Amino acid sequence: MGQFTIYLDDQLEERARREARQQGISVSKWIANRIEAGPRKQWSPEALAELGTWKDFPSLEEIRKNDGEDLPRALFGLEKFSIGANAILQTL
């Protein structure tokens, strides 16, 4: 089992200790549990229920209407290939 050191500010350390104590586990186990849980791969039912509830939220078209024109993309060395960068990009 690996070990490593993390640095927490005083408030975060106290929160970790308090929550671990409330769950009856070590701080190390509490942190491992939090890492294992990780970010959720799907939205919670509460978040899904909020979809579409912002009446004045702008549409995608409204958000993008003031965007400028996109800059040319870098080819990152593809132009050196004998078949040419454009041919490669057209296949993508």
C-alpha cells in the first residue's frame, strides 16, 4: 500500500478529521473513500431536475453571436508528410 503526504489548510484538515470521526474511520480511509468516489459520471437527479428552469438563460446562438472569427489551426508538423497535411486533415 502506497503512502504520500498532502498539505491541507487548517480548515480543510479539521473538516477531514471531523467527517472521518463522524464516520468512525481514519482520516486516511476517509480521504481514500473520497478519491474512490471521484467525480460523478452522471448528473444527480436534483441537477437533472434543474435543466431548462433558467427562463432568461441565453440560447447557444445568443452566446456565440459576438464571437469573432476562429483563428487558423496549427498543423503541428503534419505538413512535413509526403501526402500533405490537407489530405490527412480531410480524412479526419
